[in-house]
Amino acid sequence: MLYIVLVLVLAALGLLVTALITASSLWAWVSIGLSVLAGLILVADWLRRRRRAAARPAAPEPAPSEPAAPAAPEPAEPVAEEQTTLIPAAGDLGDPADTPEPPPVAEPDVSAETETTPDAEPGVEETPEADVAILADLEDEVVVVDEHPRYHLRTCPWLGPRDTIPIGVGEARQLGFTPCDRCRPDAALVATHR
């Protein structure tokens, strides 16, 4: 069936090109007709496959009068069986709604991990209000790292090999950056300007 549809679609494409070259609307209408016919064949094939799948009876259960087959002996150690998903044969794809969803994968808890890793974002230095007023007027240089909310002294151990951007401390505060708790830039800059 799919080969017939493929031939019809290719013929419709050829007729569409012919209609464009000859400027004849007849060829365009024939192309549209072939495309509609290909669509109808696809729908008919889909309905036929659905009916065939619905008509397939479930595996029959053995009658109670029949003796049951002897069970295979169980191994001494339980064997972990890996569940596999069978891939349907070509053309036997069912309704996507019948496909079971895979079980959600539990994400590891990284909250404890972020506090101990050296790449974890440093905390915010607590700065007294009096020092904030002094810092607002300063143009001493601090550095920031792109996509990180803290500003640092150049000697901050957290920076490591990261690319830094030099900026004035007043401008850094205006842009919403906060001071690093490891290198304590606010305390160091205020101490040098007192």
C-alpha cells in the first residue's frame, strides 16, 4: 500500500511541475486529485490495520480440564531480568496513545554536593549599611564572572582559571552583583578607604 501511495505522490509532484511549466490549471487539478487519492489510501490502510489489530484475539488461556505444563525449576540465585521493549514490525505501529510511558528516572540530590564542591557559587558577604554608602562612590576595580552573580577581588580563590571581567565596585553594585563571601571585597575595599 505504501508503495502505491509513494507512486501517487511522485506522480502528483510531476504533474504539479508540469502545471507550473505549461501554465495549465488542468494538470494542477489532476495533481491535487492524485494527492487526495494518496491520502485516502493512507487512511484506508490505517483503518484496515486497526481493525485487524482489534480482531486479533488475546492469547487463549488453558482450559481447567487440561493438565498444566510442568514448571521449570527456579534457579538457586534470582537472576535480574532486563525488561526489553519490542520494536513492532514495519507497518505495525499502533496508536501512540497505547504506548506506555517510561518510568521517571529519579534525579540525584545535589544540594549537599553543591556546598562542598569548589565550583559551588560562593555565599554573599554581609555588608553594613555604612559601608554600602562608602562603596557606592568608589570606582576601585573588582572582577565578575559571566553568568555568576558575585563580584570578587582579583585574589579570590574561587576564581581559579575562570575568565573575569574587570568592573568598578560601584557599577557592579548598580548592575545587581553581590559581594563574594570568600574574598570579602567590600570589607577589603572599605578598609583601604577609611
